[in-house]
Amino acid sequence: MPYVTPKFQEILDRQLRDARALDHTAPTDEDSDLFVRAACTASAVEGLYDHQNWLARQLLPDTADIEYLEYHAGLRGMVRKPAVKASGTATFSGAPGTVLPSGSAMRSDDGTLYLTSAEAAIGENGTLSVRCASSIAGAVPDLIDGAVTLQQPPTGIFAVGVATVTGGAAPEADAALLARLLEYMRDPPGGGNAADYKRWAKSITGVGEAYVHPLRRGPGTVDIIITGVGVLASPEVVTAAQQYIDAMRPVTAKQTTVLAAEAFVVDVRLKIAPAPGFTLQTLTPGVHKALSELFDVYEPGSKVIISVLTAAVSGVTGVSDVVFASPVKNVATSAIQWPRLGALALEAL
């Protein structure tokens, strides 16, 4: 049976009871000296009990305050991962030989600002490709073949280009740090087992989750599929994870490859019968939210099951009936394909 910590009133009552037991004539009313002394002592003792309870909570990482959670993690060589910039490649067209300076600013349609990482010139084919990154570290939506507009385009270069930029992440959340620490404690290092590869990959800044596939390409091979924090992993994150795992892996694992999960976009077209008082327009946000929450739990290699999607949409307030026009059957994905919700279209049933 757990120990129940006494509170102020119980501690006070005990002291007054003991005082009366020693001298039944002693005054113990609220105006008495004994009462005042007992109340002061009870208040101090309650504070000591509270401090002891707080100390006890710091002994375990899942009940510890943030400062002590970081201490627990630090004892095992773990530190909170900082924010990371999204990075990728932008492509522009223009007159051959025209130079785009390093640090050139561009914006996507959602307002995110990106900067080029190097100087580049338009080639003889009339295009250039240049590395770029978000202007600040932090979580930003993935940009896959999205339009970007140069803020100050040099003469000879068209302002609008196309970019693929992924991998932005906010500083590691408390819950994510705790989850990594508990994984380490529950499945300690094992000389290069699957849990080790997962832990090595997830220790890299910008890696949200890792999936280990031993023998995927034959004997002696280990593939690690990684994602960002709710987004695709950037090439820089993949390189960092590969280099770290190469330094940590057993010497017998000669073909260890880190791969970024690839977005497998699923466009959804629904035929819906709205309930009275609802329209397709008013139902769209709720349907999109229900499907987004479902796709958020998918992992690379997950199968998109139509009956599960149907149940999610049917649970939206205002939906009387729903039929999937696309996709019409379950969608299977490979180990590296990560199902993501694409365009959503609603039609009347």
C-alpha cells in the first residue's frame, strides 16, 4: 500500500493531540501558544514532505522535471536535439552565364523564406540548380517541386523557379527526448542489433523516426529508413546519419545504408452525401482534418486501407454517407514509401 503523505491539517491535529495527551489541561484553542507553535511546525513539516515528494519524482525520468530529465539523458550520452533548417535544391532558368549570388532570397507560396547556399550560374541548357535552405532553423512544411520566387532576381534570370526543400525541424520536444531515453533504458545497447541502429539514427539532429530493415538487400546488409519530424528527411540529415552509423556499426556490417523515406502521395476523391444543414464546402475542413490525422500515423511501408479511411470520414459530423471514388482499393507501399495525403476533392453522392 503506498505511503500517504500527511497534509497540514493532519500534522497539526497530531501535534495538538500529543500535547493534550501530555497535559490534558493545556489550552489548544486557536488563540493558544501551543496552537500557534503547532501550526508553524505543521506548515514547515508539510513543506519538507512536499520537497521529499519532489525529490522522489526526479529519480525517474518519466516523472522528472525537464531539467532533471535532461540530466538523466546526459548520463547516457543524450542531449536535446536543436532546431534544424529545411534544405534542398532550387532550379531556375534564364540566359546562359547569368550568375545567381550566394545568399539570394526566395519565397514559396506559403511565405517561407529560403536562401541559396552557394553561387551558381545558368548553364548552356538555360537552367541552374543550386542548394538552398530555410532562412531560420525550425519546422516548416515540406516543399516538393513547389514554386519559389526570387526576391531580387538578377537580370537574365526568371524570378519564378521550382524547389524541393525538406527536413526542417523544431527543437526536440520534451516527450520526444523522454521517448528516446526510455527506448535506451528498455532496450540497452546490444552490439549492433536492430535497436542500436534505430537509436544511432534517431540521435541525429533532424531525424524524427527510423525504421531498420536487416537483410533487405541480402546477407550482411542493413537498411535504415529515416524521416524528419513529421516531414521528409533532408539530404544533409541523411548524410549525417550515414556518417555516424558508419562510425558506430559493427565491422562485420559492411553494407549499411541510410535512406530517406520518399513521399508516396495519395490523392483522395470522395462522393459524400451531406446531412441536412451541411454542404460539401462546410464539410471539407472536417474531412481533411480526419484524413490528415490518419495519414499522420502512417509509417513508411504502411498499407493505405480504404475501409479505415471510410470509417474516419464517416465519423465526421455532417457526413451521412461516403463512397471513395479514388483510390478505389487498398494502396500498398514499399518499405521506403511514406504515404502522405495529397489533394482532396469532394463530390455530391
